[in-house]
Amino acid sequence: MLDKLFLKRLSRKGKIAYWLGQLVLDSLWALYLFVIMGLSMDEAESLLFVGIFLVLIIWGGICLLAWKKEDESVDSDYSV
């Protein structure tokens, strides 16, 4: 649901960066939990989902700051 909100406001480059960043950051988070900390899925289930949610919010905000789509509705309101 939040993905849809972010993607609606991102430019084409922003959409690509958003999905690649999500994939990489979520993978790094899972790698950290399961390989580096050595947790099992039973132990790390809640940490995994909280981390994925935080990555979604933080990375989505960064992408919006960097690649926000220009608002075209302002120009169309003043055209005759």
C-alpha cells in the first residue's frame, strides 16, 4: 500500500531506484540477521518485518526527496 503511494509520486528514475534500493537494503538486513547475528527465522521474525517496514519508509522518503515527479497539474490549471 505504501509502495503505491511512493510510486505515484516518483519519476521513472525514482521508481527504478526505489525498487533496486528496496531489494538491496532488505537483502542486507536479512543477511545481517541470519548470517552475521546467526538468528533463526523463529528468533528473528519480528525483527525482520520491523526492519523491512523501516527500510520501506526511510528509503521511500529518500527517493521522494531525490526523484520526485514534477507536478504537471499546476500548469494545466492555468491553461486556457
